[in-house]
Amino acid sequence: MPRNLQELRERIRNEQMNLDQLRAQNRALADDPNATAAQIEAALENVSTLDARIRLMQDDLANEERQRGNEQAAAAGHAEDSSRSERLHTILGSREYARAFARAIGEGVSLRAGRRDESLRVLYDALTEAGGTPEGSQGGFLVPEDIDHTIRETRRSLVALADLFDVQTVTTNSGARTKDVAPTTGFTALTGEAVANAVPEDDQPVFAQVPYSLTTYGLNIPVSNELAADEVAGLFSYLGRFFAKKQVLTENSLLLGLLNQLTETGFTPSATKTAVNELKRILNVVLDPDISLNAAIITNQSGFDYLDQLEDKDGRPLMQPDPTTGTPMLFKNKRVVMVSDAQLASPTNGLPFYLGDYTQYGTLFVRQPLEIASTDVGGNAWRSYSTEVRGIVRMSASVFDADAAARLKVTISA
């Protein structure tokens, strides 16, 4: 195919001129009483062949123009998304937005009630840039960047399993994301380099869709009217810390539920085979080498303590801190992530362990950002002289590659 559309159009024009010349020659041939049947048949065949070639090139041109149009539309859509994201970032980071948000929370202004208040217009501008007002009555105002920063800072001090998984930010409540499946075979050897020996197409890229359907999670918390009317920083700091903890707990619950979809393998240590042997076997044999290379171990407090008590023949702990940073703890050079027993309960007479590359195993879908609404008259707010603040997040988790992780229960004596 020509390198560009202009060259393809030029070729079509040239071939069309050749076709016109052939047709003129055929008309002259038709007027020649000495023309043979073979000459006429050959002339008709030439016209038919050239006409078919032109139609093929015209199809190529139409397909190429359509593809270019789609690419340009996609690029324009991406540019618009980027521009919208930048505008939203500017709005949420402005002092005007922070003041309007603090006033809306402090005065219990609902999403519906504040529409006609010109001083709160910036709150609705942010919703528009984020993709429109949320459906139904569960929506709220988007949090200012000050709260978002506090949430991010607080998350760093918490055990957030989302840091181990693939996280996708989406703008709709349901849909799918496409991920490529890693190839399992190498190139095919060619029988020769002649044109007749075409390059085989036996191992094409494979793409799989990861569907998602978001669930809405929310919580009402009481805020004293003094705090709601206090300076902006105090209110923002409180809300940021509280919702960060709730968000991490919700994410962890979803992701642990995803891990619990794995088939559990039981193991009972013996005098000849310890839990260390079984953990090594899973990393060496059960998981694919590429998965094992980036694997981490997730367990609860009891499981972490169990590993922490293990020693080698010389009495040295088998679990060691990362020599480069001091954290996290490593077991056989694999990161060990501990969550609380309250979040990850131990099975009966056993300890839970998960091993794998969780970025390949599952995806957490989140519709950002956090939405907050408040009231000082509904619920218990009036009786308790407080303001009830409701936070809403939308998220879900889906498995992508079930072979990228393994689940182990180590039996312990009662």
C-alpha cells in the first residue's frame, strides 16, 4: 500500500486515466471491421482487470480514510479528556472551591438545594468537568485537593493492598477494560527467506476483557457544628484522615474477597517438611517463573508472627528486613505484607498465606474522586446538634489471571 493517502489518490487518478484510454481504444477497435474476436476479447479483459484494480484501490482508500478518521477522533477524545482533567484539577485546587466546599459542608447544603446559590456554582462546575452530576440521590460534592492530599498522605501510613494490585480509574459504573495476554511460545522458524515462504501467523497477540460493575459504598459520620464552622484546614484534615482509613478498609475487603476466590491448598508441617518447604515449592513450581519473579506474600498478623519465628539451622531468622531500606520484611527475597487478623481472619487451626503477582491476578476499579455531602437537619443531626457528613465511593474488583496467585493454609497445632 502507498505510504500516504495523497500517493494512493494519485495512483487512482493515473489508473483512471489509463482506463479512459483503454475504453477509447476499444471504441476504435469496435469500429474496425478487420478486428478479430481474439483482439476484442483481450481488450475487454484489459478493461475489466483495470476497472477491478481501481475498485480495490478505492476500497483501500476508503478504509484508510475511515481508520485515519477514527484515530483522529480518538486523539481528539483523548485530548478532550486530558483538557477536562486539567480543568478539574485547577478547580479542585482553588481556594474558591475550598471555601465553597467548607460552606456547603458546614451549612448542610445538599446537592439539590445549592444549585441556585451563585457562591456555590464552582462546586457544580467541578461535577460537570468530572462527567456530570451523579445519578440518583447518592451523589455529593467532589472533595477539594486539600482533602485528597490528606487522604493520600494517610494511605501511606496504612496497609493498602491496592498498592499491590492493578488499579484502574473509570468514569462509568460498568464496562470493561482490555488487557493483553502474555505469549506462551516463541517465533516460528522459517523454511526459507524467499517470498513464497510467508512469515507464519500462528501466534497472534491475544487480548482479554476484564469486566467491572461498580458498587457504591458510603458512610455517615457526625461532625460537631463547631468543627464544621471552624477554619477550613481543621475540617479538611479531619475528613481526609477519616475517609482515607475507611477507603483503605473497603479496598482491602474487596481485594481479600478476590483472593479468597482462589482454591485453597492445605499443608500440615511435619518433621521432614516445613512450611518453608511448601512456600518455596509454590514459588518455584506452582507459579509461572515470570509471576514468581514479582511475587509477594500476603498474610495476617498470626501468619506474619509464624514466619517471624522461623529460624535456619544457625538460629538466624528466615524473615529479614529489606537490606536497602529496612522495610518491608522479606521472606526468601519476597515482600511480606501483613494485614490485621480483624481484616483477614485465620481459618480453623490454620494460617492464611497468599503468594503471587497481584498486578496480574486482579484489578481494582475505582470511580474517582470521593464525593461528600452533608446535612444538619436529617438523621440524628438535629437531635445531636451536629452535622452529618456522608462519603460516597464507587469501586469493584475483578480477576484477570487466576493462575497469577496461589492460596495456602498452613495447619498449626491447636
